[in-house]
Amino acid sequence: MRVPLSWLGEFVDLAPGTTPEDVHAALVRVGLEEEDLHRFELTGPIVVGRVLAFEEEPQANGKTIRWCQVDVGDAEPRGIVCGARNFFVGDLVVVTLPGAVLPGPFPIAARKTYGHVSDGMIASSRELGLGDDHDGILRLVTLGIDPIDPAAAPGTDALTLLGLDDSAVELNVTPDRGYAFSIRGVAREYSHSTGAAFRDPVAAVAARASAPTADVAGAFPVSLADNAPIRGRAGCSVFATLIVRGVDATRPTPPWMVARLKLAGIRSLSVLVDITNYVMLELGQPIHGYDLDHLRGGIVVRRAGAGETLETLDGKVRTLHAEDLLITDDRGAIGLAGVMGGADTEMSDATVNVLIEAAHFDPVSIARTARRHKLPSEASKRFERGVDPTIAAASAARVAELIVELAGGTVDGAANVVGAAAAREPIALAADAVSRLVGFEVAAGDIVRTLTEVGCVVAEASDAADSGSGATPSHARHAAPSGTGWSVTPPSWRPDLTHAEDLVEEVARLVGYDQIPSVLPVAPPGRGLTAAQRARTRAADALAAAGLTEVLAYPFVSEADNLAYGSADGTPVASVRVANALDGTVPVLRRSLVPGLIGVARRNLSRGLTDLAIFEIGSVFLPEAGRTYGAAPLPAGAELPTADVIAELNGGIPPQPRHLAVLALGNRVSKQPGQGAEASGLADVLDAARAAAHAVGVSIDVAQGSHHSLHPGRTASLSVAGPGGVSTVVGFAGELHPQVAADADLPRVVAVAELNLDAIIAAAPALVEAQPIGTFPAATQDLSLIVATDIAASAVAAAVREGAGELLEHLTLVDDYRGQGVPDGSKSLTFALRFRGADRTLTAAEASEAKLAGVAVAAERFGATTRE
């Protein structure tokens, strides 16, 4: 909403010297957000001039210029070259003298042109920023300015005369404060902020106008026939009409109105249309004017019929919907109610008699129609947010008043009003509501004063209870006990005030948001991140420290992706389908993080990033087959759910464990001088999985695995030993199957790993004890064992580690050999062993004895033999 300051000053006192910045600051204090400042980009001297004489001089280029003598209030006239030919001797024009600056910026200086020194410039409407007309210079007579008016004498400041010295503040109006889409509403808010006197323009118009009638005989016939209300609410509750006869629609719009409309962001079209726009901005009530002579019969407000069409003012023929609220006459639809009028009855320069319409329409109905037809308008923007339903007659009277003043004619009777605004229900406000909800004490007198300033009618709760005023409000269950609060009836222009909390907010913003204390709650001791949160953070930090980049992928995937990665053997799996999927190609929630990482990798590869090491930590959704989730009804927004309701809601949520996934492709070490490139592979994602698990406090065991979307023979099953030594599979690692990688437009070698992070955290000990650093020398030995090829190396390592006992500090698999010297069906596993004693230096015999003890356990479990 753009608010010209001169207009604002008509309804609220602005102190001398008030700047747009001052107005913005005042309005921000009461919760209106500042957007921008707007001014006419003009600086003087720009004055009124009178054309005394001119000579037409043809030029060699085929153009004819006029060498003019113009009186600008100086002792001698000024010579000015002008290329326009639409003015006459004696005309008043706008002259920009040397030193002036026009929009562009375009500085004006005396300059030699066409053989003369042009001492200024005669300006057009477009050059002044008043309009788009550039067919000729601006003649002040076309704006209704009398050539003999002393206020327009040569040398007069043209900026002041035309209203071009005004400025406007622009505000961001939130949807709940539609009243601020008017000068009236903003003036009231400025009064709240500064205490300046507010003068209600509606009251002033009502005092001048004749009292409205209520559908009397002889008035223009109007019928409200909404037979299909939305949500039980009629589309139109009030419809006011007023007739003005004998207007001259060709009269110019006065410059002060053109300037104000321009600053408010609305282009001047014609005097009749400009007046309706002007009153809409002034009072917040959208107005529509009809050419009365083009109407057929009376007006009926109804819903659209099947197949009905309407040509709107923008020249488009629209097929109407059964929910569209229409303005109709005997021929059919003549306007989309509250959105846009029809072309058949629009006002034009030939209009002589005008029917003024000011109505109140249901916000939901108007919003749906505007969106359905993709037809936002200044009118619909206001109706959607709520228009004061009591000002229709006064708004029509204001339009008629301006038409008579600016376009002539006479008003035919008083405004005829059909329907009536519904009375506002009172709201019970407890005496302690403000202090309880806002956090600081406000005196009872200040609460009453503030709400009264807003426009509310405030009565003591006990008085309201004893008044016998009628039915009990629907929200009486929230009422304060007698004598301990107030009964507050909101004003008609504030449809957003419906609950006690709304009233508390009004008190808070007008008393001052700066009065609300900023007190941070003190956290109880022992709180902070949970153990699981700290473990997840450590895992993420470990991977980031190892050089991987964390990413966040969308949790929505296709059913094919869930089948490919949510099931190791490719059997069908249950998925949670999104009810309102934004993308029909990814309608289900993920069972694995791998598809998201593949999508991220594909996107980065397309942008030239060929070396990637990425990871994600996030939830996956693992529904049980045959179960329906999300079926529990949601409780009402104002009700506190019981424990049973919460349990039922939780029962409608599928298991959502957190997983950790890693993807690597390209090179982990780039080619550089003295160093060849080293490709990423399975070993890198295994190292990442081990690092994450180690950060949590557990060790990963790696065994041969299988997965239908991974490379056969290059897939590992990852497990951890939980409480009691029971091993639990927690994930997988491997290289994508080459065909899968090709289908995803990825390189042939792409390594991935995925872990159930929640399961790893559950297997971690509650307390991780730091191991002392050994101070005695270590004894190292190698061990090669021959076992069957189907025995996992991790199982053999575990057996050796168990048999070797506490002297074995570290064991690493360094070789897996199959070939000459090893029997068919067998493999040779070589381990590097490191032994260390906590209290002494070990002898070679003690280290060998521990190694042989490990060999004995491996031989007992797997038939392992030592390779010589």
C-alpha cells in the first residue's frame, strides 16, 4: 500500500516538517512493515509559463520546430525551442528552467539548438512523470486549470500546483490487516502511534450526505439471490447503489488527483474511473461504476450458471464456474463480483448517467474467483482481506460527491442499501490475559484505553452479564468470571479480531513491543543434547574431518528406487505414499538414502564436478507391509490432545530410523607433480563407515555380502557386536552394479555404503573408557592362515583376536592370496599383529605364544592351518 503524505495529512495531523522516514518509523512502531519511499523524480526550478508567441521554422531534416517566447514570471520572456505543435498562443504550460532535473535523470541547461539558444524546456506529461502521453506538451487547460486563475500565474511553482512535490510511503500489509489497504486505515494507525488527532473520512462523508435508504420503492432495483453460499456464508451481505445523472465524462482529472493516484501506484484513465479508484484508496471500499443507460433492468447478485460466460474489462471472455459470484442484469452477467466489471456496462467518455455500486462480498468467495480466473485486482485484494461492511453507503456518497464536483451532474436521491452488516459478537477478555500472555503488567485503564482507541466497545464483564443484551456468545466458554475482565466488541473494520488473544496482541503492539521484556529462560542443569544427538554429531564431524561433504537430498523417491535400494534381494517392499505429491514421478518416501546421493552425484557431475565424496544423515521410512499409516483423525486445533490421542497418532507413523550413507566416485587423490591420481573405491566408503562407527564408539565388522543393485563380489555386509556379543547387521557397502551406474549417467565405479545409525548408537556402550597409551616397546609378528574361501576374513580375525588375548593390541588384514601354493577352494589370509604388555617389555617367546593361541582358536573354529 502506497500512502501519499498530503493525502494522509487530510485525516491525521502531521507535524510541520514530517518526512516520509518519520512516517515510516511511526508506522513500524505499531507493526506495519516499511517497504519503500516514492517521490516524483523532479527538482526545480519548474514553473508555470504562458506562451506569448512562437514562430514555426522548418528544418533541413524535415522537422518543423517552434521558436517560442514564454513568460515565466521574469522581467523578460524566455526563448525556448519546442518540437511539439499541440499548443497555442496564450496557453499555460510547464517550463523546466536551467538547473532543473527531470526523471532519468535528465538535467536541463540552456543550450544551442536549431540556431537558437533554448533557455529551458516546455515539458510533456511523460517527462514530468504524470503519465504516458508524449504526443505533445502538457497544456494546463487540459487539467482543468483556468488560464486566468491567479494561482497559476506565470512563474508559479508548477511542482506545488500539480502536486508533484508530494511523496509517498509504501507499506507491506499482512493478510490479517486489510483495513491498512486504505488511507483511512493507515491514518488511524499513525494516530495510534503518535497520538495525533484522527479525523474519520467516513464520518465526514456521512455527515454531508443524505441518510441512506433501505430498498425503498422507486429506487434502482437490486436483489441478493445467492443460492449456493460457500461455507454457509452468503456471497454478498450489503449492496449499496447511488445514481448521478448528467455527468460530463470528458472533463479532465484534476492534477492533484492524478498526482496522488500516480504516487499510490495507479495510472490515471478518465475522471470517472479515477474517482472510483481514488475513493477505494481513501476509504478501503472497492467501488464500481456502471453506465446506467447500458443496464437492462435491475441488478441481481447470484452464482454463475452452467456454461455462462462474461467479457471482463480486460477484453477477455471468461467461462464462469458455479462458485463465481456475479453481478447480473436482465441480459446476464455484467461483472465478476468483487474482482472485475464487464465490458458491456463500463463507463466511457460517452457516459451521461452513472450507477455507483459499493458492496460487501465474502472474502473466501472473492479469493477463490480471483485465483480461479488468474485475475488479481486492487478490488479483490481488499475484499480477500476484509472490507468494513458498514461503509458501503458512505463510500457511494463520497464517489457521487466527487463526480458532481469534478464531472458535473446531480445526485439522484440517497444511496439505496440492500442487506445489512452482521453485528460483531463480543469477546471475553480476562483481566490477567495481557500479563499472562505478553509477560509484563499493563494497567487495567491502559488496556481499556488502548482497545477503545482501536475502535472496540469495552464493557466490564459484570456489566455485560447483567445487561441482558441477548444471546450468549459462541465463545462464552472462554469468558472471564464476573467482575474480573471485560466484554469487548471489535469494530466493523477489524474482522481479524475474533479471539481474546487478538485483543492481547492489539494491547501489546500499541502499548509498545519495546515494552515486552527480553528475558531468556534459564536452562535446567543437566540438559542439552541427548546422548543420541551427540553421537550423530560425532559421526557427522568424523566424516567431515575425513574430507567428505555433507548433503541434504529430498526424501521423496520413486517406487523403483525403493525397490532397488530398500531391499537387498529385490523382493517387493512396502512404501509410504505421499497423499499430495508435488512431483508424480517421486510419490513415495525413501527407504534408503542411496537414491538421494545418486541424484546429488548426477547433478554435480553435470556441472563438471567429477571427484566426489559425499554423505548424508537422515531418516528413512520403513512401513510394515499391510498396515495403513496416518489414519488417526487429527484433533481440533484449539484442543489439547490426550495421551491416548497422542499414542494413536504416533501409532499412525511408520518406523523412521536415521541412516548414514556415503558415496564416492572419481579420484580421492588428484594427479599432481610426483603423484599419480588415486581412484576412489570400495575401500574408501568402508573407511568412512568405520570412521563414523568409531566416532560413535563401536567397531564395524566387514563380511562378504550381496545386494541386487551392487557389483557381485564387491559387496560387503556391515555388522556390529551389540550387548552380549551378539552381532547385528547394520548396513552394506559396495560398488554400484555397472549397469545401474550407467543407467544413472554415472562412471563405472561408484562406491556406496549405508548404515543404520540408530542401530549403531544402540550398540555403543553407555560409557566409552579411554585406553592408556602403552609405554613399553611393541612386538610385531605376521601370521598367514589358510582357510576355505567361503569363510569371512573378519570371522578369522575375530578368532585370532579372541585367542591371542589381552596382549594383542592391534590386528590388520594385509593380504588375501589365492593361487599357486594354496589348495583349490582355499585362500591365504595374512594378518599383521602387534603385541604390547602393559607392565613389561614382551619377549619374542611371549608374543609367539599369544599368536599361536590365536591360531589354535582359528583352527578349532574354521580348520585354519598356518601357511609356511
